[in-house]
Amino acid sequence: MTDTDTQKPPRAIGKSRWALIIFLFVAASLLTAYVLLRGSTDIRKLTEQVYLIQSTSPLFPHGSNSIAVQTNNGIVLIDTQLAIWTGRVNDAIVKTLGAPPSTVVNTHWHTDHSGGNDQLTEAADIVAHENVLALLSRPHEGFGLTEPGSHHTYDPREKDGLPETVYDGLLTLAPMRSGGLVEIVHFPHAHTDGDSVVFIDDEKVVAVGDIVWPGSFPFIDVHNGGDAIGLLAAIDVILARTNPQSIIVGGHRDPTTQAELAAYRAQIAETIEIIRTAKAAGKSLAEITNEGLPGQYASLSGDTVPEATWISMVYQSLE
């Protein structure tokens, strides 16, 4: 008898041990994802009564922006960010300004702008355009970022997450302590069909939501009324209402100036015209996508909106 003959076969891993291994793997993966998503939140003063709150994480390096405004009727918070960040946003406001927000404005329906509504509704009135309430109250399709034209189905939002005050056209909130106004203006068919732009204190600060994505192609939610041509028209109005000293804050990335927005607008308009010309010449979406845009626009192609996605959004907007 050889040593080989006396060796025992390896012990099989039992079902309970496999279950434990799988559980630990899933738990570690979820913990890692949570840490990578959670990131950090910072607040800084833009003007005497206006503060920018930025949250970033390894998974979302460009993060999300909120704006807190001191008015005669309390603090106005523009956008809640993702639900996982809303608590930190609220804490930053309380620590810096001494009180939680009494009004929350959603610039549009996307969850990185309205996902924390339910955490704030007990103390704050949630304000949005009427199209936001209509959309969040029913099942609907929304944007997807996996490929051009992809989408996701969303369930209706719970009552606590719905806007409580809606408007159509224009809404003016309580004046600021300086006497300046906080004016909410609806821009139809831009990033979505329910976009609100907030002009603060004689245009010293302007919160534009996702109508402007500094340094990147903007996202057009074509499933819910978004339109590239309407977005360009919205940027034109924002440019007309601002001045060289205005601080223009998008939903993501750092604030921009009027001059920077004008240069950005020119790039977006040029790419739209290139796609329009190609489509008018009878080229299909696939053909235009394969040809791509000229090299000078390559820097606008990013993880959120790559060039192919932008071409698809513009092409659908032209139909």
C-alpha cells in the first residue's frame, strides 16, 4: 500500500459553510459600495446669504450640489441630493445657519435632486413645478445611462416624498434679508419637462439644476419631456438674465460664470447643428454615431453622457 492509497479525499465544503461564505462576500460588497457612495459633504459661502453644499464620493466624483438661501421666512434649500446624502446636507445647514430648511425646491424630478424629500417634509414645504408632482405620482419610465436610449421604470413616490406646493410658470418666494428676491422659473422641455431655475438676489446666484453640466455634454431626459433644442433655449434665457458677476450653479460640478456658460452654449449649439445637418442629409442615427463628432468636442464626452449618448439624445429631439 502506497502513501497515495492512504490519503483521504479532501473534505467537501458543507452547504452551511457555502452560505456563510456567500453572505460574507455579499456583506463585504455592500459595505464597500456604501463607503464608496457615501463620500463627504462640504458647505461654503457664495454670497452673504447664499451657500453651496457639495457632496462627492469615489463613485460620484462630480457629486451633487445643493444651495441654501437665507430668506425672511427661513432657509430655502434647492435640491436634496441623493437620499444617502440628504441628512448630511441638512446637518451642514443647521450647523452653519442655525436652523433646518423651511422650504425645499426640487429643480426637477431625478432622485439625485429630490431623493431626500421625505427626510425633510416634516419641517419643510416641498416646492416643484406641477409636472414634477404629476410624474412622481405615477409609474413612469426614466433615463438610463447604460447605453443610448436605455431606460428604467420607476414606481410612484411615497406621499412624504411628493412636492406639496406646485406652480406653473413663475413663483416668487419670501424676500431675502437684503431685500433681494428668490424667483423660481419653469423652463419647459429642457433637461426634462419640469425644470425649475432659481434666480437668487438679482441674479447674484442662479441655480440651474441639470440644464447646465459644466465641461460635459448635458443629459436630456427624452422619456420625460426633455429636448436638446429646448435646453439650448433655456441656456439663452439664463445668459440674458445673468451678468459677468453672476455665480451659475449646476446640479453637478463647480459653479460657472456667464462667460464660461456662453462658451459652453456655443459648443453645445455647434454639436446640435452638426447632428441636425447630418440627419437632414438622410443619415441614420447609427451612421451619425459611427462617424462621431469632430475632435474638438471630445473633451465634452464623459462617463455620464458619452458622445454616443449625446448624439442619440439630440437625434431624438430633432424628430
